[in-house]
Amino acid sequence: MSDVAHPQPHDGTDAEARPVFAQERRILGIAASSWPGIIAPAVIGILMLAAWEAVVRIREIPVYILPGPLVIAQTLWTDWPSLSQSLLITLRITFAALIAAVTVGVSLAIIFTQSKWLEKSLFPYAVILQVTPVVSIAPLIIIWVGDINLSLLICAWIVAFFPILSNTILGLNSADHNLINLFQLYRASRWQTLRYLRLPAALPYFLGA
């Protein structure tokens, strides 16, 4: 009688297939749990747009006061060539102001955390700049600068500057004091402490600005 083992029929439930099935179930479970987070905001957005359009039509609000979503979509479709130029200008000013705000805000935050005297001396002026309404000083900025695009850039920079500055300062000061003491114990320089400890600790605060 031959000792050759005959292969057993595969029933799809062996040990090798179970991890694959478990992974598929896990992926399907993640996908099913993420659907409410996508569907619910989409449904709410559609309902709000429908309510907006209904209010505009029922109350017969003029287009120049409050256009409805359908009018806005139609205008975007018909006047897109001219509107796209304005969109490009707005995006260019926005990104330029963001880069300027990040550069100045992060730089000042690093300087403030390295010198408490500078922080106590200059931070109140940053707070005053933040609480000053941009609408009230925008005409003065336009008169002083004389360039509309540069004036818009300065106004956008004022809006974005303070949140980046304050959040970065908070993040730089949130480093674990035990780790700071450890760096001091090993005679780490201020630059090394800033680079390897404070800046990584401030990154989540900076991204949340």
C-alpha cells in the first residue's frame, strides 16, 4: 500500500485563509464606520442649500441682496473666465500672506521663548494688533501703502499672524520639563534643546493654528 499522502480538499476555512478573512472584515468594518462621517455632513449640506434656496424664493429676496445657490452656480458657470482671474489673485494673496505669517510668527515665537524679556515687552503689541478690527485700519493701510494688492496682503497677514504666533509659543513652552532637565543635565545647548525637543513638541500646536 502506498504511503503517499493524498491532498485534503480545501474548504476555505483553513488556518491560512483565516487571517485574510479577518483582514477583510476589519477593512469592511473601518469602511462601514467611516460612512456616517461622510454621509451625515453631505446630507446636512444639501438640506441647508435647499433651505437657503427655498427662503430666497419664498421671500422673493433680490439677487443683489442674497442670491440663491442655483443663481450662484449658474453665475460660476457663465462667468467663470472672469471669475477665475479674481480667484487666482485671491489665492496668490492668501498663500503669500500665509507664508509671511508663518515666517514672522514662528521666528518671533522662537525669539520670545528664548528671551522672556522680549516676550513680555513685545507680546502685548501682538495682542493689540490681533484685537484691532482689520476693517477699521484697512483704509489707512491702503492710503499709507498705495498698492491695493500689497494692502490686501498686509490685511491678510494681520489676520493669520497672531494665531500662528500664540500657538507656536504655547507649543514651544509645552515641552516636558523632565526632558528639559535631562537636556540640561547632558549640557545640551539652547539650539540643541530647541531643535530636538521644543520644535517637535510645538509641531502639533503649529498645525492646529
